[in-house]
Amino acid sequence: MDADHPEAADLAARLLSTTARESESSAIRDLLEHARRPDVISLAGGIPAPELFPLARLQEAVGQAIEKHGPAAVQYGLTSGEAATREVAARLTGVGTDPDQVVITTGSQQALDLLARVLLDPGDTVVTSDPDYLGALQALRSRKPHLEAIPLDTEGMQTEVLEERLRAGLTPKICYVVSNFHNPTGASLAPSRRRHLSDLATEFGFIVIEDDPYGELWFGDGPLEPIGPGNPLVVRLRSISKIVAPGLRVGWMSGPKWLTEAIEVAKQSADLHTATFSQAVMVATISDPVWFDAHLDQVRAHYQAQRDAMVAALERHLGDRLQYRVPDGGMFLWARCSDESIDIEALMPRALEAGVAFVPGAAFAVKNPATNSLRLSYATVPPAQLDQAAERLSRVL
């Protein structure tokens, strides 16, 4: 039956759950459908550069996984993840993480969904930044919580504002934060704010979800210390999607045992376990630290060159019409129009007509709509096209 058929609409209204009817599609996913036109240069997607996927190494790892594990490589596995995968994940997480604290998930997005499922009841309070990662907002909103939006600046979430609200009576269950090279703003949480947030979690008794998909993509100094090393109220999310290959769909979370046990039970009903074969390929791919370090150096150098090309193009074609901070890592540049009257979302049809796509800042809004802001991704567009995209964007603005 065609989706546009009147009977289909009636069936959807009668049979879909309230949660399904009220769930909204990702604005970015919808935008990407339009941005795939061959005449459009897309600065919208948050996907990694495919030329960085180590295909030869992956092909070799596939053979190694089958040779080492035999039929077990494609058999059902443990819900928490295979022991070797959890050991590698614990090592990459650092801060003395025990493999027994780790649950392997189907990408870190599944970890977000499972955490929302096991921690939240309707009406519970969740603290987020404003703006914030759309995928996390979708997962959290599915449980119908109250979202408490805390503003952020170039040093990440303003934890002093959070403290004021906590002392005024705010009682969150969760504080969600992208600690490094935040999506969409590119900001990293300052070291003093990391310590402050950990201390607030201890004092007021809430869980901090530290989402860190971009932590290895630093361009200058090395990575910052995680939030609250050793704090049992901090849950860490990581994945290999941005540093090896997203199609393997291997992520993980680490946290206290009472929480990981609940996550395992929830995951059993979701997918039984993350693909055993993907886990085996992941372990075989990154098991050589010399290769892995060299690969990460290549990935960082590529994205740094991409960032520099985008910044040069924006300066050349837009001058002071856009305001932004040059990101120190990650894949995104967050910009604000100097003319505050400009409504970026309203300009999207004109932008697509001009052959350039980006994500309006309003897509990431929690409370503040950020109507004159936009997220630009420099990850996948060649430098010459980045210059062309900036020229098209200047005409639109």
C-alpha cells in the first residue's frame, strides 16, 4: 500500500504507538537527501572522509579474523561483547578502565538509546548543552524527559550556570556532554569545567554521559583528560566510526557495574549483541599499535588540512560576514552571521538552488533557536570545492 494512500494514514494513526507518532525524523538526515544531488556541494553531512578508510588493512583483518576464530567469528556472541573487543575498548578509553566495565554496542548511538531507556522515566530531568548533538537529543527525547538547556561558549558547557541551577533546586538524572570538539559547535570542555562537572555530579548525585566520538581528532596539543577520572558517576561513550570505519558499527560504553548490567539486559531485547564479525575485524585492524598510531596521524593531518582550506575559503569569500572560532579538532565549524536578522533556515531553499548545503543551527537547538547560525562540515569536500562552496554561500547570504 502506498504511504500516501488515505488508508495508510488511517492505519498509522490507529496502530502506531504514541512514541512512534510523536517521534521526529532527523533534520540532518532529511536534508542529506536533497544534498545528494550531483550539482550540490554538501557541507551538511557529519560523515568521515571515505579516502581515510583503511581498506587494505580491513581486507587483511577480515582474513585474520576468520583464520584466528574460524566459525566462531560469525557465530552468536556475548551481549556485553567479546573479551578481546572489550580489552581493546578499555585500552582506548584509558583512565584505568577495566574491560569488565565495558559493554560493546552497535555504534555509540545505540549506547545513547540504551542509556535513555534504562535511566529515564517520563518527566525526569536531563541536562544538555544548547545547542547539542541531534542524535543524542533524539534518543533522550524518546523517553519524554524535561530537557534543561545549559548555554555553551568556546570552552564548552557553562558549568557555573549549571551549578547555579542545581543550587536553586534542579535535580537531574543525567547530564549529557560531548567533551571534545563538540557537534555542532566544535568546542571542547575546558579542563577546569571538566573537574567542576565531575564535582557537581558527585555532590548532587547525577550521571554524566561523556560522549567522545571525536577525541582522537585533535590537531594541535594532545587529547584533554577525560571528565572525572575514577568518578563512578561518569559514563564514557566511544566508537571507531570516526577513526577507522563507521560501517563496522562498533562502539562501546564504560561505567559502573550496576549500570552496565542494566544496559546488557536492555541490549538483549534490542539486538542480542553487536555483530561478532565486526568485533573480530575491529580487533584485528587496530591490534598493531605502530600501524594504528600512524593511521591516526594520517587522519588528523587530513582533517587539519581540510579545516585550514575551509577557513581560508570563508575568509576569502565571506570576510567578516560570518563569525566563528577556528576549531582545534573534529570535523565541524560553527558559524554565526554577523547580521543577526538573517534566518539561516529560511535560506535553505536558496542555498540548495545555488548548489551548496549546510545544516541550520536551529536543527541542534534545545531552547535557543540559533536562527542566524549554521554548522559547516569540512570532512569530505576537496579543498577546491570548499572554495567553491564558500563562494556559493556568500551569494546566498
